[in-house]
Amino acid sequence: MIPFSYSRASTLSDANLQLSAKIASSSFEKGEDKVQAEVQPIAGGTNLADLMKLNVMQPHELVDINQLRLQPDIKAVSSNEENLVLSAFATMSEIANNEIILRDYPMIAQSLQLAASQQIRNMATIGGNILQRTRCAYFRDISFSQCNKRSPGSGCAAITGDSRALAILGTSQDCIATHPGDFSQSMAALEATVTISGKNAKRTIPFSALHKMPGSSPNIETILQPDELIVSLNIPAKPWARRSIYLKIRDRASYAFALTSAAVALDISEGTIKNARIALGGVGTVPWRSIDAEQALKNKVPNDQNFKIAAEAAFKSAKTTEKNAFKLELGKQTLIRALTQVAAMEI
């Protein structure tokens, strides 16, 4: 780990100003070809500190934003008949154990409960969680020189290497790294929006616009500017929110990333699926919402045949390698199982 300086921000405006000032004085703003910004905010640190120890990320400046969650005007969870608002500075545990989430948004609670360990969930913030970086071994091990995400233009060793855990949706010839999150899938499925704060203004974007597919620039993972922070996530209170689950398939029963997962919500009325919301995890380079699967289910009867049709639609654009080809069928079966369980729910 390289030496770095550390400072604390007491308010959101203070954090934005500190990040902006430190970036302005760093080589990041002076045209150097850096893979990572030299200035990084740190909250729980469960991903950033790990990558710093591995020398994958080497920021020279850290701005601690933990104090922001203690501000009196910031609530971990607030809701009304139209919206659910989650503070990005709240911990995973705070959100997962909230009574409103458990009752009205089971998908969100499950996606957090099935992630990481209890100790990590007590530390990690949901803002940091949706920005966590891939667990691709070729990205995390600097002894591998070929990683376009870590070193643009160097190649992608994973494509011809051990790609068992990597993506089959949204890949490119330059990167097949999987987005590792669980909570992100629930945000994609429930059509969340993200409020972002920068030095000069706040802006709100669809969650679906936050992450960028690798294309020819795998090192650029989100649309965030270097001085911006995610402040909150807004989830519309739609009819399908209560009839929802997050199903995760992994190599072991706990503390493992998804091989495949499905975040599924259905609005069923009079024996017909009026609307469906579906996101897939463990298979995409970004949180992967499947509009094709949703459309295949709209105005259909919730039965095995229609669930199989939706699963085929969800994976029609998949591109596999020899090592991860099993994910194609596993992903379909995961979605079918999730749909079957959601359809059987009593709400």
C-alpha cells in the first residue's frame, strides 16, 4: 500500500468541496493517464481498503465521509405512499433490518441479507455497495499484466483464462468482468433513481444510467464525476414491490458472490401478470435489468411455460466462454425458480 493523506468531511457540502479542491491540486486534473482518481471518498472502506492493500487502487488522498450519516437531516429510510428514499450513507444492515423494507420491499432486504457477512454489512454503506468493483481475479491480482479495467489497452486475460465466475451479458472483446453486487440488482429491478451531489449542483439520474458497460473502455465504470457523491436512492412505491424476491445461487451457502441471481417483482391481478420487473446478477457486466423478459411476461398467465419463455428472452444475447457456459442454463433456471416463487406469494 502506498502512502496517502487522510481528512474528514463533516457535511455534504464540506465533502464536495474537499474532493473538488484535492482533485484540482492533483495530477488527475493535469492530464496524466491515471486508471484511478488520486482522490477517493471513503465510508465503510470494505472494498476500497481491500483494493488499496492489493495495490489495485492507489489513491493519494482519502476523504472520510462517515460523519455524513450522522447529520440530523439525513434519515436512513423514509417513505410515503409514492416513494421510498434510502440514504446512500446508511449501512447495509440498517436498510436490511428496517421494518418498512422487510414488509413492503422484501427484494431489497433479501439482496442485502444475502450479501457479504454480518460484520461487513454493519460497516459497508449502500452507496459504496453499488459502486463496488469487480472480483475478477485478473483485475485484483496486479501480477497479471493484461487487464483493461486496471490498465487500459493491456488486454483481457480473463477471456482466455479462468472465466468461470465472469459475465455472459453486456461483455465486450475488451472485458468480461462481472458486476459483483446483489443490492444493485434490486435497485435495477425496482427502477430506482439516484441523487448525486457535486460541488456546484445536485442531479438525479435513473439507476440504470449509473453504471457503464465495458465496451472499449472497461476502466470507466460509472458516469460519476471525480468530485461527486451518491446521496440517496429513490424507489417508486409500485404495486409489484411487495410481491418480490431476490434469489441467489452460489458455490456455498454464505459469504460468496452470486454465480447467478434474480431480482423479480410481479404485479398480478385476476390471474394475469400486469407488470413484471426483472434484474439478473452474477451474469452481467453491470446490474442487468431484462426488459425482454419483462415484456415476455406482460399480460400473460403466471405458469411454467411463460416463465420458460421469459427466461429464454432474458438470455438471448448471452455470450459465453468455455469456462462460464454453464451460467447460461443456470441463469435461466434461476429466473424460472424466482418467478415461480414470486407467483406463489400471498400478499
